[in-house]
Amino acid sequence: MKKQVLLIVAVFIGSFILLSMTMIKSNQQDPWDVPAKYEKMKNPYASASDEDKIGRILYAKHCKSCHGSKGKGDGTKAKSLDTPVGDFTDASFKSQKDGSLYYKTFIGRDEMPSFIKKIPDEEEQWLVINYIKGL
């Protein structure tokens, strides 16, 4: 009887550990495979002054609902997605190259849609990248 109780407890603890590991993993985003072409891409508007706040306006229109007003990945739609939403304020995000951010934003994958058709102007695309890097 004592062995059966120990076995049940061991199975319960093992199940709990596996479930916890699964939940932790589900809160992390799978790594992006960014093509070399984009990794090497330079932002031609990196030093552009956005006096008209175009980057902020486009962010509010297209990105805020998932990424939140401050870019923390806590927008109103974020909880309804299966994929964790990126936090633009995180150091790992900030260390990414502009071309990589461009690829992720304008090519997209899975639940991260492509915005290349919604924001077709190249300068505006880069102003969005500049804006999210500043969050």
C-alpha cells in the first residue's frame, strides 16, 4: 500500500513538472529564421527625423492592438493569439538588426501578418521600425 501511494505521488509530481515545462515553453516564441538578405539589409532612414510622427501613427493603427501602446506585447488582441507577442522593450529585441526587424514586421509569419501591402511606402515602413526601436 505504501509503495502504491509513493508511485501515485511520483506520477503526480512528474506530470506536474511536464505540464509546467510545457506552459513555460508556450510562453516563448519560436526563433525566427531570417534570411541573410534581410539580416544584411541597412535602414536607409535610420537617422531620419519623423517630425510628422508617421511611425507612431502607423504603429497605433497596425501594431498597437497586439503589441500594446508601449510595445510590451500586452495589446488587447495579444491574449487571443496562440503565438506569444513580442516585447519591443526587451533587450533581446533591441539587439536585433534593422533588417531583421524589417523582415519580421513586413514579411511576417504565422499569426504575425505581413504588413508589406498595408504599408507599401518604403520610407513609412522604416519609420515604423525606427519607432518600435525607440519604445
